[in-house]
Amino acid sequence: MLTGAAVLLGATAAPAQAAEVAYATKCVPPSGIGLPDVNGTTKVEISAPATAKVGDTVDVVWKFTQAASKNPDIIDLPANSVQPSGTLKAAGAQSADIAVQGPRENPAIPKGGAMTLSDMKGTLKLTAAGRVTLTPDAYVVNALSTDTKCAPTEAVQPAATITVTAGSGSSGSGSSSPSASPDPSKSQSPSPSASPTPSGSPSASGTGDSGATDFTGKAVDIPYTCQSPIGVKKATSPIQINAKKNGGSYDLTVQFKKSVMDSPIDIPAGKVKPILQVVLGGADKGSVRVEGPLNAAPIPQNSPIQIPDLKGVYKPGATGESTLSPGVLTVEAMGTTTTCTPDSTAVSLTLNTAEQASGASGGGGSSSAGGSTSTSGGLAETGSGDHGALKALGLVAGTAILLGGAVFTFMPRRRAD
């Protein structure tokens, strides 16, 4: 009797399952730093419910049980400086690409230490009865504001299977609703023909909900912790994100109302380059890169480094209510890099978006920011005007820039058992 009860209980609870899979991986370091492509083995464990019904939205988890890389003997990686994102392939009864993303959470990783990546999460709405398999695919690791893109170089075996039974839910398109923190309440979305409507007020050139093209976000106070090669500095700036509709995309302009760093020395014109990641939320996921021009005028020692208007293009990857929030700021100056990470963020602008082909949707964003390939930035206040010290800092900063690719010095491939 007890055994029978246990069987019935198991069938009702539909407990989550977890399975590990290993596959050969090729990773491409950031461009412009002269590092070759690297190869290794990725081992991951995929967790998902064993059974579910049509119409259910299920949570899936990607756990790295062994990263295919180690931190080389160059520089220590600080805590909470690495963030993974990737794609799971659903196949069988339904096909879908499930975007998954993990938080920027990792322990400090010493030189030569094993890479530790956070668990990535996403959701899948089940649309057909039958067996749905989940297979890990490509992923991206963001470390110190640089992206290394990794993809399988062999056929990957499914790591989990969901048995889907007929239910009361209606059949859909088989699309997924990815999220690092899934929020089923965001699942409703208007038709692609709906006109975008922001939470911010349209500018004077806008024509309201029926045909607005210009959208003004609200200024939100964002507290930043800025990490330079020589120390840490905290600052808060009001930031505003504005958008102008351009076909199916949006031209973004991000305005910093206040500087977040001072110059420790006299900086000539044309030596400072700011870059910001606009974080997408709500219906859409990922980020959009915006950047500003080089400084037109010299910046005197101890003067604020003003952030000019940052521009880029947002191409929606989802239909529905999508939010835009200020994210990580990097500033490049005189060969050094400062990375400013928000201690917390807030939504500046909300748009009702229509999905575009090759849009944001997931771990990465779609942007056009003047064709620059730079992904690193700046110089925080040091209180010193010593030019000899600055040269030494340049060497440290150069090491940090190389780190974005060097952390993916892969261990020899191991065969899966």
C-alpha cells in the first residue's frame, strides 16, 4: 500500500529531473585583442519538470557542473564580475529556442583558478502533447565588460525530457519566454501591429498612442560602484533613456545628468570613450549597447569627466511591454579602463514593442553605435597627477582588457562518459 501511495504521489507531484551532458566547445574571445579561438569541453546539468500539461509554463535551469576554462595566471577576477547567458534547444513535440541567463554572481576567482559560472534560468510554455527534449546550445560569458562567445563543435545529446500530456491550455506557437527571474505575469502582449506606447511622456513631436514616434523616459537615480585598475569609487547619477521610432527599431539616446568620476590628470581631447549597456526587461531580454563620442575638449585634472549623450539602436526581440533600464557603464581613457556597475537600477522607459527578425530577445542586445568594436572603458579618480604612475596603470589596464579573452584558456577536451 505504501509503495502504491508513493507511486501515485510521484505521478501527481511531477518532480523536477536533472541530467548532465558534456560536449566539445569552441569559444571566440573578444575581437581586437589578438587572442586565437580556443577549444575545450563544457559540462552542464539541465533541470526541468519530468511531466507537465499543455498550456503550462515550466522553469528550466542550466547549471555548469564543469566550466571548460580556467582563469589564467594574469589577474584575479573579482567577485560578481562574470555573467553567463545562453540558449537551450527544445525539440520533439514542439521546437523552440529557450533563452537562459544567470546573475552576475561568482566568488573571487584567483589566477589559475577554475571558472565558476552562475546557474542560468529561463521558461518554456508547452504547446503540444508528447515528449519535449532540452539540449544545451551556444552560450556567452561576459567578464569585465567583454563577451566570449562559445558554441558546440559536435552534436549535443539531450540533457532532459519533459513528458507533456493534453491539458486545458490552448495551443500556441511554441515560443519561449526566457528570463533570469521568470515573471509569468509579463506573458500577455499586443499584436505586432500595435503602436508602441511608452510609460514616459512623448516629446512634443509625438502624436500620442496612435502614432507616436518620439518617447521620453524619466530620469532615474542610479548608484554606481566604479572599479578602476587602481581602486573603487561610488557615485550616483540621474540617467534618462529616450527613444525615437525608426521603422521597427528605436534610436536610443541615453543622458547622464551628472558625472560619476573625476580625472586624476590633465586628459587631452579625443582620449575618453564612454559605453553603456541598456538592460532590457519585461517582454524582451538582453541588453543594448550605446556609446558616446570621444571627448571634444581637454579635461583638466580633478575636473568631472562628463558623459556625453550615448546613442545606439534597439531592435526588439519580443512583442509586448518591454522596459529599458541603465546598466553597466565602461569608460576608456588614456589606456585604462573603469567599469561602473549599478548597485541597483530602475526602469527609465517602457515601450510596447513588436518583435523584429534578429532582435534582442535573450542574452544579447541589438545595437548600432557608430561601428565601434570597443567594449572597454575608463579612468576613475585617483587623487594623483603622477605621470609615471599613470604609465604603470596603463599596463595593468592592458592586462584587464586582455583578460576578457584570456579567461577562456581552455583545458584539454575530455570525452563524455
